[in-house]
Amino acid sequence: MKNLHSFLPVSIVVLVEKSLLVALLVGALAFSMRAIGQAPLPDSPAIEAKAHAMLAKLTLEQKITLIGGSTVTMGTQPMPSIGLPSLRMSDGPVGVRSWGPTTAYPSGVSLAASWDPELMREEGVALARDARARGVNFLLGPGVNIARSPRTGRNFEYFSEDPFLNSVMVVQYVEGVQSQGVVATVKHYALNNQEFNRHNASSDVDERTMREIYFPAFEAAVIKGHADSVMNSYNLINGVHATQNEFLNLKILKGEWGFKGVLMSDWDATYDAVGAANYGLDLEMPYDKFMNAQNLLPAIQSGQVKESTIDDKVLRLLRLALRYRFMDRPQFDPTDSTYSVADRAIALRGALESITLLKNEGNLLPLDPAKIKTIAIIGPNAYPAVTGGGGSSLATPFEPVSTVTGIANFLGSKVAVLYDRGLPEASDFFEHTTWVNGVKVEAFPSTDFTGTPATSTQQSINDWRADTRGPEQSSPRSIRYTADFKAEKTGRYLVLGAGANEDKRKFFIDGKQLQADRLIEGHTPQSWELNLQTGQTIHIQADYQPHDSQNHISFGIAYEPGLVSEQARKIASLADVVVVAVGFERYSEGEGHDRTFDLPWGEDQLIESIAAANPHIIVTITGGVGTSTSRWLDKVPALLQLYYPGQEGGTAVADILFGKHDPEGRLPVTFDHSWQTSASYPYFYPVPGADTSLHVTETGGHAVDYTIEHIRYGDRLMVGYRYWTTTGKHPLFPFGYGLSYTTFNFSKLQAPAVAKSGSTVTVGFDVTNTGKVEGAEVAELYVSDPSAKVDRPERELKGFEKVRLAPGETKHVTLPLDARAFSYWDTPAHKWTIDPGRFVIRVGDSSENTPLHADLTLR
Ligand code: BGC
């Protein structure tokens, strides 16, 4: 104001000051009103009355219209006669991705690896702001399914292998999102723990396992987080699809947990109108394929479905629209930026808090930038940035930071940053396979290689395209490719074959079929290895039945030692230090198919070859959960697990490599030695020989026969660390593990020796930073119940806290253990039960390292 005073007459100054004050006050009021006005109203008699009054104005047909979605708006159907707009939706879960570029946050598993509920809430708020900036009413996230197997294609979207960690995190996420007037949609309810054949796979699970492992995150989201929307999964549960599963939807979700919100289907996860209508589904997405007037009107007339059942679904939607004031205000909020610098900072924080240091031999890390003149960055995941896995969760960021650009930005112009991809692209691999006399192509006028084929010759089998789909086939066809390959050198050869998700393909070498891994249905090439002698010629045949009008078939062979580029080896040998960035990406890990436990083709060879060229090597792995490292781990001094670090990943990698930030991520999943040693391995595949037929009489009396596959969860409660600690064996890296550049000490455990069964017990202890730099430790509290009457996992996580400490600093932590922390689900008694007796409390920094322990007797 000083400057104004010196130039203007006093009366004008007063006027200007007053109007500024008024403007500021109005602004502040508007801001606070917005802040207050965004959170949903609680349910109330007034809202109930209003929802019923709106319902009364609708015809039965209009009500049915409202329980099917709209593909035009990716949302609900509008109903102008009662002032109800279409409610817009967007995926989810870690970026508001459906309406153009947006902030791409780190993956769900990253958020769990941060073990930071506060970060989770902030990200929830940020996601909701991104949603409001795009007029989105429903965010299709969070995803909270348990990471049962390292091969599950969507683990990266979800949080962890532990129900307690998931439950704590989901509540923060949901509350953060909904506090800003956006509905959070918790998915995929339930037991969607594999991707292959997801429409027809039945997760066959006993009730205790469901209650103790697979339900708690949904239960917490509904009961503690007050989630207003839940999404049913594609799969069946004990032989019944989720969208028509009475036990899941009516008994548990709407019955026991008292869910009052909207239960929507996953996209195309509805299989029967009457079943879905009667057994809990409120909204069929993306459109009314089944729950439409044609199917439901006769069912209502014949009494198969009650009109009150439809009314209940519509009321849920209306109540929600009223509580969130979707009819009183535009959801598009121009005060929230579409491009947000603040959200970039949250995305960076998420990456910094989650990236996990798994190995650091000889304290190679942190690197001293002053000592580096040349750094080589090599690998398919070094550039461009790999921000997320594939499928509906993949957000397009405005300007993602790759590992190459992040490191180069950090080091500035005085250090030479050398880059090479190290491996060929898949299409180059296929293109450069040299076939003796080319490839003979026989295109048959049928889908089964019968009839007279049109014959031609081509140089390669390379129709590799990652994600384009053509229109469905108009005329039937099947194609057979035959060729000869002659080995120029003696040694190991890599064979790659690929097609599109739904295509059928079989590959033969000298008449013998290459065994395909049926879990890998994606576009990602499958690989095999062969030993050949110089001059040896093999005959190949590829039988291809394309699903759509485009060919995706690709097949090639290459001499393995020649795979890694010479330039990569050269820059590795010249550099002071090498970062090798490998792992999965959108095509090799994503929705719709499971993934390999091994790294994608060629990457093991790449690491081995670069490690031989330079021992100062740091490997970074992008990927949801555990991966095979057995071929090279002992040759590599440092290993970082990035998960999918979102758009700021490259900056976070650089900050951690050079010690600007202490690595503070801790594994939210156990890393197994191999796929075969993982707890779910014997039970992950469908049960051979099980009855796969499901005979269903659908709406209108149509009999439908499905071929389903039963996945028997024989691992029961023994998921991840529960299995390892109970069997007394040791995984590669345990749950909760992660290294730091400092050291921590746990001391002074305080826990009562005796307490009353059912009461809340408080456990206290100290955590001290005993090293030289600031860092954060995750204190994990496990409970064991050795005197239980039933078999229980040896220990279970029941509390945790992330503690940020300066060097030498100590903090006292207290954690409450409520009745549930000591209980198991007693199936015959149908309740949570505590067996009084001896319990053991353990505190430490991983499921394997719990230096503090004390006995506790519950009476
Ligand atoms: C996914 C859901 C997603 C929906 C909408 C489905 O394929 O399974 O998670 O929300 O698509 O994009």
C-alpha cells in the first residue's frame, strides 16, 4: 500500500484499500466456501426425502435407464427432467487419465512402498483436484487387490501383499479424494488376483481366507473411509461372477459393512440382467448391455425382479448426487489447474518416498558427483520415461522425466552423460532375422488352415505393433509361415515370437511345438533359448489365427552374445559408473494378461554383458513386484527397485543415486528367489481336471454354457511373508525390507505383560538414527499367536509408522493394537475370535528382522 499512498489522494486510497479488502474477503470467503463446499454432505432425512421425491417423478423405464452407464460421457446417464446431469468418470487409480494429459503419479505399489499414509492422503486430494479440473465426478480408483503372486498383471496398480497395510492406505486415499467432492471407486471387488482369462476365472477361496486376507482393504474403505462407490471385478468367486454374487454384494458389502453407495460393474463385467439386478449391482458399466428395459421390464412384470430393487439402485445414485451437490454446482472447477506444478511436487515426493534400495555392496551408493566425469546410462527403460504399467491406469503426463534426463539435469554440463539402449527394439529383432530363401506365407480362406491358400514369399515375419487393433475380421483367415534358419556361429540363440492379445499362434522348430506360457496373453514377445552349431539349419513354422483384420504375428532368431549393442559395451567400459535401466513397461506388464517372473527378453544378457565391461554398475528395475535376478545379482553391487515411479521418476532416481535424498522405500511385497518358490506357485494355474462347465439360465430363460477355470487358492492365508515366516524359509528380499544411506536402531520396547482380551493394547518403542545423514525408517509391528486353537500365520503386520530422523535423533513411537489385531476369523462361529493366551509382539524393519520382542498374555 505504501506506493499507492504516495501517488493518490487520501480519499481514493481509502476507497482502493476498502475495495481491495472487500475483494480479498470475498476471495477468501469464496475459497473457504469452495473448500468447505467440496466435501460431501452426510446422509440426512432431508437428503433422503429429496431423493425419494426425485425418484417419484421417474417412470420405471427412466429408472432402468439410470442403472446403465453412458459410453458417450464415460459416466452415468443424464436425466434432465429431474435436473440430474451425466456424472463423468475417469480412471484411476494414479492419474486422472481419461480426459487428456494429466499428472502421472507413481503406481499404487509405489504408494504402499512409501508406507506413508500422509502422502497417500495428499495424493488423494491432488487426484481429486485433477479430477475437478476435468469435470470428473467419479475417480475409478483406488485398486486394493492383494498381490498374491508376482506374476499378476495388475499388481502395480494395487498396493501390497498385506491386508493391514492396504487397509491403512486405502482409507487415506478415499478420504483424500472424497474430501474434494469427487467420489472414490474402490476396485476390483473381489479376489481379482490374476489377469489371464479374467472373465472366466473363478477364484475359489474359503471364507476365512477371504475375511483375513482379501476383504480387509475393502472393508476398511467402506467402514472407515466411507467410500461412496465400489467396482465389482470381472472374475467369478466360488463359481459365481462378482456382479451377481449374493454373498459378496448383498451379504458382506451391503449387509455386514452397511455400504450405502453405488456398486458399479467393471467395464463389460456384467453377465446377466436378472442376476446382476437381484444380487447387488447398482450400475452396469460402460452401458446397459444387460440391465436394460428389454430385459428388465418383463422380469419385473413376471415378478423375477422387484421394482423396489430397481428403486434402491436409483436411490443410491440420487443420494450420492445430492450429497455431493452434483446438481447444484458444476463439477468442473476452473480454480484447479489442468497442469499443476503443485501436483508435480507430489508426484516427485511419491517417487522419492517409494524407490527401494535392495543392494548396496561396498557402499557404492550414494555416488559423489564431484568424482564422476563420465556416466553411462544403458537399457530399454532408461529413455523414454516409463511412468506406469499398461492398461486403463496408464496416464499420459505432460512432460515425464526419464532416467537419462533426470540424471543429466542433476549433473549439469560438466559431466558427460552417455546413453545407449543396449538392446534392439522388438521390431528390429524380427526385421533383422535372416531366413534362408525368405519366408513362405500361405494365407488360407478359413480359420483352420483348410482350403487352397494364396501363397507368397517375404523377407521376415515382422508384423509387430504393440497396441493397434484393426476391425474384427470380416472374412475368415488363417496363415502359415515356414522358413529355414542357418546358424552362423556355435552358441546360444534367442527365439522370440509374438502376436496380439487375442490372436492364436503356435510356433514349431523342426516340427516340435515351442511351449507357450499360457498366462502371458499380452502383446509382449515370448522368448525361448536354443543351442545351435555353426552351419546347423533349423526349420520353423508359425501357425497364426488372427483375431482381427490386422496381423500382429512376429517371429525371429538371433545369436545371443550378439544381442547387446557394441556401443553400449563401449560406453560402459569408458564410464566411471554405469546405470543399467531394465524392467517392464506398458506392454510387458499391464491389464488383461499376467506377466513373466523373468525380466523381458534380452535384459539378463544386457546386465551380464555390461557388468563384465564395468564393475561399477547400478541396476534399476521398473516393475510392479518381484522379478528374477538370479542370473546376475552377485555380479552387480547396487540394485534399485523403482516400481512405476510416475512422471517425476527420473528426477527421483538421480536424487537418490547422488544422495540428495536417502532411499526410504520399503518393500510392500516379498521378493521371491524364483517363480517356483513363491507361495502361490502351486495354486496359481487353473486346477487341471476340475469341472470347467458352468450352466446358467439367464434372463429370458436362455441357457448359457460357460467354460470357466477354477483357481483354487490352496495357499489360503499363506500369502507372501506369511508363507515365508511360517515355513521358516527365507525369501530373496523380505517384506518391509529396504536399505538406507544411514542406520537405525530400535530399543526400549514397552508392552504390557498381561492385558484383557478385547481391549486395546498400546506398544511403545524408540527408533534412533545412528548414522550420519537424515533418513526415514519404517518401524513395523508384527503379532504372533502361538497358542491359537487354529493354525495361524507365524506373524502378521498389525502396526507401522514411518519415522523421519536427523542423524543422532531418537523418536518414541506408540502404536495401538485393537481387538482385531489379535483376532482370526472363526468360520464355524462366524465371527472374529481371540483365543486368550500367549501372544508375541515383534518390532523391526522387515518381516525377517524384528530385534525387539515381548510376550503378552491376553486373559
Ligand atoms: C478396468 C477398470 C477400469 C475400466 C474403465 C477396465 O478394463 O478393469 O479398472 O476402471 O476398464 O477404464
